[in-house]
Amino acid sequence: MNHYDFLIVGAGLFGSVFAYKAKRQGKKCLVIDRRSHLGGNIYCENIEGINVHKYGAHIFHTSNKAVWDFVNSIVEFNRYTNSPIASYKGKLYNLPFNMNTFYQMWGITTPAEAKAKIEEQKAEAIARMKEQGVIEPRNLEEQAQLLIGKDIYESLIKGYTEKQWGRKCTDLPAFIIKRLPVRFVFDNNYFNDKYQGIPIGGYNVLIERLLEGIDTKLNYDFFAHRNELEEISDRIVFTGAIDKFYRYRFGKLEYRTVNFETELLNMSNYQGNAVINYTEKEIPYTRVIEHKHFEMFGADIEACSKTVISKEYSSEWKEGSEPYYPVNDEKNNSLYLKYKKLADQDNNVIFGGRLAEYRYYDMHQIVAKALSHFK
């Protein structure tokens, strides 16, 4: 095999952006992935002309103009605006929590009424905590009720969150929900960011253009070929699980995983929205994604006579399944810090991405992290 300046383990967004920038600086890169395709978790599978987000919905959003300009220099993005809907016991509610949600929940029409209703329920939550001798919220349930009150918490947060994390809200840390968006305007745009959209043609176009002219090797597991790969490269860029890289020296980190039931339906429009969350605990899936709505608008929806939906199920990670979300509780964060200490001392390896840094990242943050290595 040839000799490379960088061996990049993982052909996802971090690895692809890093390889692109390294190549432009004259570095020779080899990008490998154990999967049969490029793109990592943003890979799209084309079914009946519809780009299906194989590993779950990915919506690019950012307020960082440099990041937005960079990705648009690779491929133009469309105008998709994320406006998910929550379904609870047959009724639909707009997300994030805004005046539309408050009207649907309580029938109120003014910001003053909404604030008064929420303050009333927050006061009840504070009183319950004081009765127990508690000042600061001890868990997600108490934190959520301090932010939004009991009605919205029990209808739109509790069941969904417990399905997503496989734990009771009283067992989840308060910080998970501290930044809960609450708006007193009629605005269903989920993100506050200045820019958002989907690459025109899908995420595969973005990845293929980033990796154009760069050596890639698919169906190739780093751990099965570790010795020879370390010999042919000066430095490694690693985007996989950091605990596995260090051979689980301190034990295994925990993750949540997601499974999908994907169906091709003989109709042009199934639910009228890209994402609907199902917040009842009794419904086993967390949400239904209708993929065509990410890239098809107006008359194009009906012009495409079929549609593809994915039901999303959250579960605990086990060996052989895909790790999606780090479980950033105290126990796992303490374990990660032991691995991070090893990583900080390892000058021949750059760790990047959710699994390598054991933290949740949005896509724009991943791009910014990769770009930061080339300032």
C-alpha cells in the first residue's frame, strides 16, 4: 500500500471535511470505513427517486456563516425549514413550544395568557419541590416542569423522553432539558439558527464532492488491519468509539441506539410533514419520518407518486448494533475522561466526532471542529 500523511478512520462528515481540507494543503489521505458506503450516518439511500436518510433525519442548521459558506461552496442547500409536529392521543401540537402549541393545548391566544398559564404551573412545581425540601431540580422531570409546567411536560415531553432514553424522567439528569426552547410568538421553525437546509441532491452529493480525488477503502475495518494501517500513515484521524480504540482499557462506554422500520408506500403524501413525534409512551416508536418532505415542496410532492416513511425506535446499545448517542451521565462522563487523558497524550492521533469525543454534536459543529484543524 502507498504511504499517507493521514489515515482517516470513518467516512462520515468529520472525516470527509478533514480529508478535503488536508488534500487542499497538499496532504495525501486514505479514508477507510467498515461500512459499504461513504457518508457515515448522513448517508442517503435512493428509493423511487426519494433520498431516504438511512440513519435518521439529518437537518443542517447553523448561525456560523463561515460553516454555512463552506458547505455551500461544496453543494448548494435548499430551503427546508424544520417544523416538527407532536402527536399525543390523536391530537397534533406544533413544535417547538410556541403560541401555536399553547393555543392547541389551552385554547389561549395571547402571549400574556400563555405566560400566566405557564407561571401558574411553574409555581405549583416549585411548591411541590419546597414541600420535599428541594431548591434545585434533581432530575429532568423537575427541571422540565420548572420551565414549561405540568400539562406540556406530561403530554409532550415525558413519554417521548422516556422512550428515547429508556429511563424514567426522574432518573435522568436535569441538564438534558435546560435549554428547552419556549417562544411566545407563532413560529414553528424549530431552530433559532440563521441558516438551515438540505443539500440539493441529498447528503451523498456533499460527501462525494468532499472526497473527490481522495483514496477511499470501504468494507474495511480499522481494527482488523490496525498494524498495517498504522505503518502506512504518519497520523491517524479517528472518528470511531474512543473506548474501542484503546481496547476498552477502563471499561465500555454506554450508548443509545436507534432502529428503523422503513416502508415504501403507494401514495404521494402520508403525513404531510417530514417529522412527527409520537409522545405517548404506549406507542413504541418515537417518531415517523417522511423523507420526501426534506427535498420536495409544492407540486413536486404530488408529482412523485410514492413516499417512504421510517418509524424510529430507540433502545439501549448492545454489541453489534450502531452506537448513536452517548449517555452523558456522571458515570459515563467520568469514564470518558480517563480515555480523553490518554488521547491528549497521543500526538499521532486526532479524535473527532460524536463517538471519538463522547458527546452530542450537531452537523455544523462537526464541520466547524474539522475546519478548526486547518486555521
